[in-house]
Amino acid sequence: MTEEIPENLVSQIPRSLMEFKGYASTMPSLHKYYKDPTPAEIRQLIKLMGWKGAQVASLTGTGPRTVRRWQSPPNLPGYRKIPYSSWRLLLGYAGVVQLTESESKKLLAEKQNKLEGE
């Protein structure tokens, strides 16, 4: 018998930052209910925070084009999956999750390594 996923973890778009808390996409990556954020969830977080693409790019160490690709429908050729570290940083900046000092350092190191590798 499969375990039923709690209702708040089912794919719905949060209407507020408070609603984001506890969603499957906001859990740590190793949590049994974690799932990657949908482009709609990414768009909604950006909208709720009032961020522009350039701001999101600056926060995540990417470019505005990359941010647009994260928000594109997965069936389009330009779609790119948002890296977990970028998503987690955005959630931290938005106050949806609390990043520990060690988690923050790890995520920033991953971003730095990626930038150096490009």
C-alpha cells in the first residue's frame, strides 16, 4: 500500500508566502515528499516577492535569460530546470525557509563552483 501524500503537498499554486511553507518543493531535497518546483511555483514566488528577473538573476548568480528559462513550460525547447541550490536560496531570501549557516555556505559554494566552471 502506498502512503498518501498530505493535501498541502499536492500540486497547487500557493497564493501567499505563508502557503509556500510545507509544500513539497520547499522541503529539504532528501525529504521523502520533496519534489522539484514547477515553473508555476517559481513564477508565483517571484511575483509574491515583487522581484524582477534581473533581481532574481543577481540573487542566484545567473542571468535574466536563465531565470526566464526556469519559468518556461517544460515542453518548450528553452526550458531549464532550476538547480536546487538556486531554488533554496530564493526560498531563503523570501523567508519561506530558514537556511542554517552551514546550509547557506554550502549553497553559496555550489553556486561559486558552478560559476568558476563556466
